[in-house]
Amino acid sequence: MDLTDYHAKYIAFDLTRRFPPDSAERLAGAVASAQVDLNPHQVDAALFAFASPLSKGALLADEVGLGKTIEAGLVLSQRWAERKRRILVITPSNLRKQWLQELTEKFFLPCRLLEAKSYNAAIRQGQFRPFEAPEIVLCSYQFAKTKAADVQATAWDLVVIDEAHRLRNVYKPSNVIANTLKLALAGRHKLLLTATPLQNSLLELFGLISFIDEHSFGDLKSFREQFANLTQAQVFATLKARLKPICHRTLRRQVTAYIPFTKRLPLVDEIVVDIVEEDQPRWLSFLNGQYHWLALPGPYVPVATPNGRPAGEFLSDGIVPSHGCDTKGPTVTLQSIARATCQIYKEHREDLLNMKMAPANVAGEEGTRRLMQLIRAWSSQKHAHIQFNILNRQSLLEAQKNPEKYRDLVVRVAGYCAYFTDLSPAQQAEIIARTEEQMG
């Protein structure tokens, strides 16, 4: 199609015109071809990141499931459209490919995954500064820390850091990764993403904000003195005012008007409550008052059950779901058990809860954080007893096969610990059959 001079000039004007930082039109051209269904809070968050040209960065702290990756993608698309293309994304190693897929398939942004193998290959090819790539660079926390000198030497237009709560203890010298990255990224525009900006102490919020701009709150001593007592209205209001230009957070309850979250209907839990309340008196009488809630005497039940469990197999240990039925994760299990309760159960304290997890799930600082969150969830629901086996199935099978190599392997059976190799084959099989919970 032939364009007149008038239409050519109009299109050129539309492509090159500038908009205020807080204008939604600023994002329109950058994401016109993106394969995403945007929600209002995501656009608001992206515009917040651009709110002030003098800002040193922003903390986007929306609750889980509200699309912080999409918000970051909007910001990245805008920077790319502005030809500010020296961009680094730092993320946990297990999320690198997810980020690569999101940015390339949804926003059509060229990305490069930088790790030891690709870094060394670039060096061999004569590219002595692999971080200075024509694409958006994605790397892990550990790799960025290892190559801190290269990171510091690169003039980044924008640095996006996912799961930024890993940096919350940057004010502690013991957090080597956080302090190394803070030094390497000093003076660069940063966008931090986390659903949990505050977990244990207000100092964690200080750490995250100081990672972006160390002058926002001053030093650690002055922060402690100024915000030691948040029960005072004036102190709390001052903290909110200081956070407002740098931290943006949306809660799930704020977006229910346009995001239909899936409702979890505890239908089975209600059936359990009905059965327990109706049948408990008979069981208590039969067992002389010693009622084991949801766990019949002994580990085996001679008859089959409607869920497909054959006769003679394990029913349950304590109040956990039957083996293989707890498929939705540990927090859903806790919620299910909390709903399926009754007065007699509470009186007799028959609430032994066993959980088995692979060591990789609780490894390092991030694993410890996840386990702490799970224990807090358990405590908030007034459970009385939880215990963990930090073991994987393969190790237990190896111990069965070569018991002489695993004499010191200790497992939690019920209310006690025992050497795994000293247990009967049936007890070993029961522990191996327990669901290996995953924490994301």
C-alpha cells in the first residue's frame, strides 16, 4: 500500500512521540505484539517502576500468583523499545529456563542464558566480556556472584532480580551473595521482585530497600532508632511515606473483581468430619477410650477402601492422608487436616502429623526459608505435633538393599526415632511409601 506524505509523517510521529512516565500510553507500543492478557494491576505496577526518572529502582511485591513476571516483562519491553538494551535478569537457578521461555514466547524479547558453559565458550571464541551481549542476559544468583567483576564492569540500563527476598539480609556481613551483588550493582537501576518483602523482622525490609537505594533509610542504626516502635501512628505513617515511592504491592483480595481465583471446596473434608462425629462414640467404646483418629489399630486394614487401596495395605500413619492421596502439596494437607477436626480429636490429642521431604527441598538459605514458612502455617492452624523425615526415596531403597552401608540412618517413625535398618520390612515399606512432599 502506498502512503501519502501526510500519512507517513503521521505514522512517524506516532512511533516517536514521548509520553509522561506515569502514562499508560507509554507501554502501548512496547507491548502491542506481546502474547499476554494484561490485568490493570500489572499495568499499574509497570508504570510505578517508571514513575520517577530520578528513581534508582523499585520493589514490586505483589502477592503470589498475581503475575510479577508479567510486570517485569512490561518494564523490559519498554526499556527494549527505548533502545536501553543492556539488561540483566538475575534469578534462582531453577527459574532461569522459565524466565527464558516467558520473555521469548510472550514478549518476543531476545534473551541469552549465561552460565559457566556458555560463558567459557564465549571466552574461547574471543568474546572476553560475555555479559555485554546484544540480548537480555539471564543468570543465576550464584553465577552473578562468581562473576561479580564482570557484572560490575558492565554499564547496565536495568537489572531485574527475581525472588529478591534472598537479599533481605544484605545488612548482615554473613550474607556474602547479597553483599557481593550490592557492590557489583551499585548505581544501576534495579527492579526487585518478591512476594514476601517482610517475613521475620522489619530489618529485612530495610535490607531490600537499601539494596536499591542505600540513602532511602540511612544507615542501620538510624533505621532502628526511627522505626523501633511501629505501634505509634506517626512512626507507622512515616514508614509508609518513605516506602511509597519505592515499593508497590497488590494483594489478591484487591483484584478479585477481575481475576476469578479457583475456589478450593473441602468436600471430602466435610465427609470425614461427618463420619468421625457419627462413629467416634462407637470406636471409643470399642477401644476402651483410646481412639486413634483416622488411623485404625495397627498399620494395616484388612478390607479394601473406595479410593482404590487394596485390602491389607497401609491406611494411614497418624492424621496424614492415605499414602498417595496427598498430591496437592504440604500446605493443602495442613489445611485439609485443620478443617477435618472435632472436639474429641482435640481432647485426645490424636494429631500426629508426619511429612517426608527430599534434602534438596530444604537445602540452603532458601530451603530453610520454605521450611520455616511451612512450620508457621502448621502453627497458625493450631496443630500440636508435626515431624519431618528429610530423606529421599532412593536413599531409603538403597538402605534396604545394602543395610550394612546405612547403619547410622535414623528415621522418624511416629512419635519416636529409630535406625532404619533395625525396622521390620513392613515398617520400612511404610516409610518409603510416604509421599515425598515438594515445596516450591
